[in-house]
Amino acid sequence: MPTSTLAQDDLKKLAVVEYVKSGMIPGLGLGSIAAFIVAKFGPRPLEIPLTNIIEVPTSKRTQEQAASLNIPLSILDDHPKLDFAIEGAD
């Protein structure tokens, strides 16, 4: 699919797929892209074989979604240096 026909959310998702690597510690809040990232960290699809991801959720909804997928969770006090954060108007 040519880039010119992709919607803005599709472009964000492609950027995430390219950027996120094993061992990263993301901070994730609300929003469609944050939910997409959490879903990708869950039952790992073959196209994104990620390991050692620890998520620092900034919203209850994201925390619950990650917990339901058995994604390791932490808090900012324990991981004050995040690799990236997505919150609000992502």
C-alpha cells in the first residue's frame, strides 16, 4: 500500500512497529496508538517477536489491558528512564 494512501493512524502504527525493540521500557497512556502498542506486546505475532518489554502504564485502562495480556508492568519510580512515552494526543 503506498504511503500516500495510508491514514495518519496507520502511519503511526508503522512507525511503532519499526521503532519498538526488545528490552524497551515504554510509558503508555490512553489513545488508539497506545492500545495498539499494548496489543503488539501481548501474544507476540510473528512479525514482531519482542521480548523483555516492561510497560509503565499511565492510565488504568492501559494497565488493565496490559495485565490481561500478561505484559510485565512497572512504575515510574522503579523505571524513571523510559525509552519513549505515548500519552493523550498521540
